Amino acid sequence: MALDLVRNPDGLAEAMAESARLVEAQLDALLPVPEAAEARLIEAMRYAVLNGGKRLRAFLVMETAKLFTVNKTCAARVAAAVEMLHAYSEARCELVTALALASGARGMVGGQMIDMLAEGKQLSGPEITRLQALKTGRLIQFSAEAGAILGRAPQAQRHFIAAYGRELGGAFQIYDDVLDESGSAAELGKTAGKDLAQGKATMVSVLGLERARAQAEHLAEQAAAHLESFGERADLLRALARFTVTRKS
């Protein structure tokens, strides 16, 4: 076979073309267009993956599988999966990494563990800030950053969006503490004062109600300030920051 390729370099091109044909048949089967509202999304996905190209990664899967007598259809399905991942790999890998950080030991799960260990204990303001940043803030920050990652935003703009999400998350959680202390059960949809009764560490317990409210409002204002470079396009995000500290539940 190697000698044949030396004599006939087009043999590689033919083999890659045949591999691409098999893989694209699998891609077509894996992404049928439904007769429903989500059809436009599927069409966009098909456009991203059924746009031709060398299919080098798919060819590698197919040829190495052949070395081990793997069923051709099974190999083609795996090759199709690789091609779908490749079509989104710049943004997708970043999203997976960022979400893992936001939800893992240095994010939501870590914050929840600190929260459980802190019940009945008196934490300082910085300790509560860190707890809340991990438990609630990191996932809110990721939610803001995800759009910037998908949009391949420049690093400077990513920085502003991340800062917006961080301050928004802080404002959201502190204002939750405020509502737990001052809101009515009817508005909250839960028992008011529940966190205090359970001995949970909150900024209200450290700063008092009015100072905690002021801190939440300050963070919301800081969040909105990070959006200055985006102009009117970010008006709804600014409104969201204000809503965070004026809501009733």
C-alpha cells in the first residue's frame, strides 16, 4: 500500500475522499432537520459541520480504526463526533473549562461545602464574601462570560464582561440576604428570616440590614460601570444589574 501511494500520490486523496463521504453520511444521519421550531438551529449546526474540508481528523479515526479491524460504521460515527467537536472547538473547549471551574471545588461546589461547614459559626465579612463568590457568584460570572466566549470577544472585552458578572453575582447574593431579612413570606415564596434561623453566615449578620443593602447597590453600580465601552448595546444588562437590587424576591 505504501509503495502504491509513492507510485500514485492521488491514492491518498482518493482514500481521504472516500473517508469523508462515509463520515458526511453519518453527519447527515445524526443531524436530521425536524419539522419543528428548532429546525433553524439544526440547520445552523448542519451548515457548520457539512461544509466540506479535508476531514483530516475523521480520516485519522477511520484509518487507525482500520488497523484494528474496527467496524467501518462504528469508526465513521466516532469520526463524525470528532468533526462535530472540531466545528465548535475554539469556543466549546473554553466553555467546558470555564463551566468546570465555575461549578467545581473552586466554584459552586466549594462554596456549598464552605456554607455547610459555616453553619452556626461567625464568619468575617471577607470570609462571607468568598463563600458567596464561590457558591453563587462564579456561576453567574460564567453565565456572563459564556456569551463573550461564543462571540470570540477580544481579551479586554472579556475582562469587562467577567468583571460585570462578578460584581453582579456579589450584588445578587447580598441582596438575597437583605430580602431574607426584610422581605415578606408572600413576596419571597419562602419563610422570611430562614437563613438567620438556620445560623447561616450572611452579610446582613455582619454589616446590618442597611449597610448590606448599600453594599449590594454599590456592587450593582460597579457592575453596570464595567459595561461603559459597550454603549447602548448593553442597556438590558445594565437594567439587569439594577433589577438585582430592586426585586422583591
